[in-house]
Amino acid sequence: MKPSVLVGAALAGLLFANVVSVSSSHAQSRRASAARRESPRNCVSFAQQRSQDGRSITMSVDNRCSFEVESTIAWRLVCGESDLGTPVERVERLTAGQRRVIVANVDACGSNAYSIEGMRWTWRNPTQ
């Protein structure tokens, strides 16, 4: 075989390997970019329900995203009229498809007057 044919074949092989590599990394980049564009606003849900006796609130966070989401739920537990409230915060990382249930209760107040106030829920994509 002539040296020029061998060189041509080797260059063609390198070119093919480079095209396959670029094509593969481009597909991975597109998938990662699509996950970044998918907003938790469209695929994370939050629900809350107060118990019948009013002493607890059950909250559920459902991550239907294709990526991990960080959810923060915060509230104040108020035990009595002069109490300004004790801040409580729960930060949960939910993988794709994961659901978490959190219960806020007033057990720490004993038999005193109580309330759960200032409920806040936020979420974010921790990879962005």
C-alpha cells in the first residue's frame, strides 16, 4: 500500500473520530442545557393542609422535574399573645421524581395559645 493512501486513511479515521466525539458532546450539552431551561415553576408543586384540630399543617412538595430541586419551607411558631414567634425553616433537596412531606405542629407550645404564621415556600435549581 502506498504511503499516501495510508496517510489519507489515517486522516479520515481521525476526522471520523473527531466528528463522533463532537457530536456526542454536543448531544450531552443540549440535554444539560434543556434541563437548565426547564423551570421548577413548571414541574414542582406544593400543597398544604391544616389538621382538623388546627394544631398542625401538613405540607407536601412534589418534584416532577428531570433534575434535582432545592425546596425551602419557612414559618413562625407563635406560642401566646406576647410571643413574636420562633422561626422554623426546612431545606430539602429532592431528586427528580421525589416527593417530601413535612409537618409543622404546635406541640412545643403545650396548652398555650398558638398559631403557625408567615408560611413561605421557595424552590430553586441548585445546579444553576
